[in-house]
Amino acid sequence: MENFWNKLTTPFFALAPMEDVTDTSFREIVLRLSHPDYLHVLYTEFTNTDGLCHPIGRDKVKSRLVVNDSEKALLKEKKVKLVAQIWGNNPEKFYEATKYIDENYDFDGIDINMGCPVKKVVKQGSCSALIKFPDLAGEIIQATKEATKLPVSIKTRTGFTKHITEEWIDFLLTQEPAAIILHTRTQKMQTDFPAEWEEMGKAFDVRNNCKPHIPLIGNGDLFSIQAAQEMHQKYPIEGFMIGRGIFHNPWFFNPDFVPSIDHKLNALLDHSRLYIETWGPHRNFQVLKRFFKIYVNDFNGASSLRAQLMETNNLEEVEKTIQSFKKNSLI
């Protein structure tokens, strides 16, 4: 299968995989709100390879791979690619999990998580901890590639406790991944320090000298399309991945659109209804509340409305709260 990463118009844009965020319902909302010129790749939530390889564990983690029919239709309409991201530390499990995904789903690519900095994950020797063990990382990459014809990309960081950007990127390039997504922080930096894009310059030079055909995508502290485009002038990499920026503005990938209060509240309602329609009682309603703040902001009464919404416990209460606000505010 051809590597779709090489077919995207430069610079392209992707939404980062985020736990309890990028499920099928939120991805669909982002698709609805985005302009096709500015959104090209979406990711699933992180899916654990050990869980996928275990008969009981599989039922617990495969919800992260759910793709609603309505999302599928929008992906096709807007020509956006969807990548499944997996994590773990055992090459055999990566092979088996990738085989399972390949045979049971219809994703456009597989991505290996070598970047998540969360301490409980790192303690297992997974994700960004793999930067410390390049031999194991290489085995995982090759096992995953052997299990599928889909393009296999890697999302990673510039180092563990300190930047080793040139050394690490040089090693990854020898593994011939379909693409490398580089978050310009180390694991130790978490999000406590600004992303250091100077490291992207180092990675860019290494890639150009070693494997210029492998796309390089940058990630870290990009809060507008304009900021990414300006960064592209300095570091002309192939693409940019957006993470926390989507929480500042769900219309991130539609930069010329200025949403009204009504647009924001209707998007919140659409998201809430789709979330409940998708998951029903199988996913905690409280998870949905983390999204309320991204829609309810920057207008009179937003703080009070947000406080009221945080007290809701079901879809009916969310709808009543929004309807009451609209009525009293004459929206």
C-alpha cells in the first residue's frame, strides 16, 4: 500500500492522539467544524498492544478503535486520513496487535507511540521510555511493519531526560518509518516548559542528509494555523500536529471562521448528543465535561454557564441548561 504521508500537500495538518479526547465522537465534531484545506490526518486514542492481545483485555481497549459510520462518511467526504495509534513494549505483542487491527478495521495507517511522557506508562518501559532503548524500539518498529501493509509512522520526542535529537532521529530514520512526528520536548519537560523548536531544525537537517523521502511532522505549542505557517517558514518540514491547541479553539482547523455564541453552544450540544449516542452508559459521562470549556468561553455569561454545566449529570440536564441560557440571553 502506498504511503499516504508522501501524498499530502505541504504543509499538512494533523490532530494529535489524546487519551479520553480523540474518540470517534470528538473526531467527528472536529471534522464537521474544520475546513478541508486545513485538516488532513486524525488519530485514535492510544490503544495498548497488551490489551489487544488478551481475550479479556481486548474488550476493554478496543473501544479506542471505534469509528462511527457517520465519522467514516465525513472522512471520505473530506478526504481525511485516520491513523490508529498503539503503545506497549513487547515486539511480539506489537506484531499481534497490528495484525488484529489490520484484519478487523479499516485505518489508513498505524502509529507507534514513542512519545507519551506520563510517568505510569514510562515506568512500564513504554512510549517515551523507548527512547532509552533503541534496540528494543527498532524491534518494535520492524515487528509492526511486518504485520501490515499500512504505512507505519512513529510519534516521539527529542529525548528522555535531555535532548538527543540528532542521535535519536538518525536511528529512527534507519528503521524506514512512513513518517516521524516529533514533539519538540523531552519526556522530562512534560508540558512544564515551552517546546524547543530549535530541536526541529536539528531533526530537519539530519533527515535531509539521511532520508529526505521520509516526512517529518512537528508538534508542540502550536495554537493557530498562522503560528504553524510561520514556523514552516523557519523549518520547512512536511506537516504539523496540533494537540492542546484544539482545546483553545475547536474551530482550529477552520482559521477564517469566527464562531458566534450560538455556533459554540450548538457545537457543544452536537458533541454531547453524539457522545451519548455513541457510548451510552459504557463510557463515563464525566469525561464529556472536559470538553465544555472549549465551547463555553469568550462571551458574556460564559463562566456562569460553564459552572452550571459542570454540575450536570446527563444529556437531558445539559440540554436544559443550554436551552435556559439561550432563552434568557435571547440568542
